[in-house]
Amino acid sequence: MSSIFGFQSASPFRAGNLGACLAGLGLVVGGLAQAEVRALVIGIDEYQHGTSLKGAVADAQDIATALRALGVKDLRVRLNAEATRENLVQDWRDLVARAQPGDTLVLTYAGHGSQQPERVPGSEADGMDEILLLGGFAEQGEGTRERIVDDEFNQWFKEATDKGLEILFLADACHSGTLTRGVDSRASGGRVRYSAYGAITDDMLELDLPPTAATLGEDDLPGLTFLAAGQENQKVPEIPLFDAQGRRAPRGALSWAFSRALEGQADQDSDGRLTRDEINRFVRANVRAVAEARQTPNLLPMADEQRVVLPLAGIRGPTAATPKALPEARVRILASDEAAATALGRELTGMMLVARDKEADLVFDTRARQAISGQGDVLARDLRRPALQTVIDKWRGLERLKWERLGDRLTMRVLPNDGTHRRGERIGFEIDDIQLPYLVFFSLSGDGTLHYHYPWPEDPERVPIGRPVKVEFDVTPPFGADHLVAVASDQSLGELAALLKSLDGKPAPGPAVEAVLAAIRQGRRQLGIQGLFTAP
């Protein structure tokens, strides 16, 4: 049994307490037409005594916009300095008081999470409580009150479920201490939603909670459903996504995907309702794609997967999910001097040079002959100058694919894990949630070279629907980032396969992506993207 916010789950996957970056989704049962959805949405970028964030307020605003589009009228949004402990505790009490049995309460939080020694001995497997840090939190004085402990949430939710209410809980924050993959120091160094702090010298937070608050389980909280944004060994970063104007801005991948789900893109059967299974598939696949598999969300509990989450009446597709135009890559060039970097930049297209103190999508270290992503992965090694252009072309191509078919994603993963794999290791790709029988997949190496994988003439024309497809590889040079791209269809993909075969072994990310886009924009299609990161 694993504990998340002290919530005992029988799931075999430990999603990681508040901090492995939670987010949650609730339920609507019974008569959807009569039930009300009421929401408290919180976003904190500004921290008085710690590292501030850039995308938490945008996350809250995005979620609030999506909820309003659903017709939610009882909606309170608390941003930055307004998100005090006093305000939030009262807001939640008021929300519960106004609600009627059968209503759904939506509670979302974007900001920093952390851990502290458990208040109830023996209640946590790791001896630590998970907490949300509010903007005024400090290690001493009155600021020590500005946090909310996992046991409190359990009590909040218990009181709400006792009243016959459903809870939708989303907390886009972290507590974990490691990353799935390391972050190269030459990258921009994006922010993560975790804040460590020293010992609290004079704790002024007094909680009068029953001991059972720390050990509540699924049976005690039947109306609670949540989605954990990452595993325990993942620290979830803010990543560049797109705002309502199509501009790149730092965001939490889970909040972004949740907002898109509320817009209706997760409704696979178009029945105007979201089930646990639909939201789980949509959020999991899209978060992994846009976050380069640095976080893998889990929905808990997994039981009753066809249970309805929310009604989506009146939703007509995305409002803020996709860029208005393909962005240029923001590139920083580390060269012998600024003049050399500028000269090299003039030779490249589809990019714009940025200064050392600005966020970059790609970093070219010409001295080490390496390319590094903005999230800190070494994408390619031993690069020669002509390959710099195909690295840019690959990045732009993958960006285009990330915003296509959000609601028709294949779930993909690397086996045994999403870490950095070394020479000689045996690894595998798994393609899952296949709903269509015709499948094509290929990979693009770090320098943009295409490698065609499936199908070849000896392979079956159709794959079994609903069963995962696995393919194994040995890790060999060149090292860096390989991205597997898969397309599933209800009709033969012979033309796409033939074109990709003709490009096998060639640096051709642009033509490959154009061919994929042409194929998936007609008929029933599914699309999947998965990165594999290797090193000597």
C-alpha cells in the first residue's frame, strides 16, 4: 500500500504523495444535469522567501478559463498574495457549505510543494508529510503558518465526502528530490516546483486534526479521484508550452494537459462526459510527450475506470492548445567568441540566437561538438557543422507533432525506464493504447537521421487492437536523443511507409514530419512520440 497525501492506495504504482507532483480529478455521479460544479483554483508564482516560479499563475488562469467554458459559475481564483492560508481555508469551508449532495468540488493548486517530518508517527512510509507552500511561507515567525499539510487535505476531503460531495483535486507541485535524467549545466535551467527548506525554528502552525486524518484510505474517501503528475523519482519542471495567444510561456505540463482535457479533447467517444479512463489516457500520453518523458502521471484510484469525471456539455474543441505558427528554435551557441557564434547563426535557418541569460530551446556547444536541449538533455554528440541544421529541423518537426492529435495519442514508453541508457544496454520501446490496426513507426536520431523500423515485408500487415507492441534495441553509437514516432490508422499506411523507407539512413527530419502530418490529417489516426536518451 502506498500513501499519497496520506491517502492509502492499493495501486501497485506509488505516485508519490503531494509532491511527486499531484494533480487530481473528481467524479460526478448520479444526475449530471442537477449537480453543480464548484471550484477553488490557486496559482502562486511569487514566493517572498524562496525561488519564484513563472507558470503557476498561467496554469491557474488556464484551468479557470476551461472551467468557465464548462459553465462553472461558483468559481474562486486565488493568485499570488491572495492565496494566503487564512483565505484558502475559508474559501474551502465556504465552498463545502454552499454545495449540495451530488455536487463536485474542484480544488486545483499550482506552485511549490515540499516535505516535512510527519506529524503523526508511523503514518507515512517514508516518515515525511507532504505540504503545499504558500507565497508567504518562511522558516520562522508568522510565515511558518503559510503552508497546508497533507493530513489537512485528507480531513477537508473526508468532511466533503461525508456530505455526499465529489472532489476533483489537482496539485501541480513536487516534493521529490531527483530527476529521471540529469540536467546538463549548459541548458537554460528551467524551474522546478519543489522548494527545500531548513528546520522550522518556531512553528506557529497549530493543527487540531484527528490521528485518523493521516491514514484515510480509498474506502474513507470514495468521492476523491486525483492524478499524480510524476513518479517519486521525478522532479517536475516548468516547460515552455503555449498560451492563449499562441506564444511560448513556462507552464506545468499537467495543468496544461488537464485544461485541454476540460476543453473536450479527452472525450474519446464524444458523449459529452469524461471518464476516469479517458482522462487517464489523455493526460498520461500528452504529459509524457510535451515533457519529454520527464514525468509520468498516474491516476489513482484505478478502480471503476468508466466512472464519469465531469460533463462537457457545450465544449467544441481546443481554445488554447496549439501554436498559431511553427515557432523558430531559440538557439544559444557556445563558441570561441561572440563573433564566431553570430557568424554560425547566420548560416542556420528556422532559428533565432538568444543571449546566455535567456531561455533557449537548443544549445550548441561548438567546442564539445554537442547539442543540448533546453530541458538539459544531450541531444547529439560529435556533431559536424552541417548536422546543426538538421538538429534544428528535427526540433521544429517534433514541436509540430506534439500539438497534433492531442485526443488520439498512442501511449509510449521506454523499457525499463526513462533514464539515460548506456552503451550495450538492452532497451525496448512499448507502444500501447493501440485502437487502430495499421501501424508504422520510425525513429529520428539526435542529428536528425531517420531509421525506419516497422513494418517490413515480413511483418504482419495488421497489429492486434488493444495489445501493446514492443520492439527491442541494443544501445550503440551515435549517442544522444532518439525519438520514436508511431502512427496508427484504420486504413493501410502503405504510402507513408514507402516514403519513410526511402529516407532510411538519411538526415531528413523535415520530409519525414511532413509525410506524417499529411497522413494523420485524414481519416482515423493515432500519433505517438517517445524519446530515448543514451550516452557512452
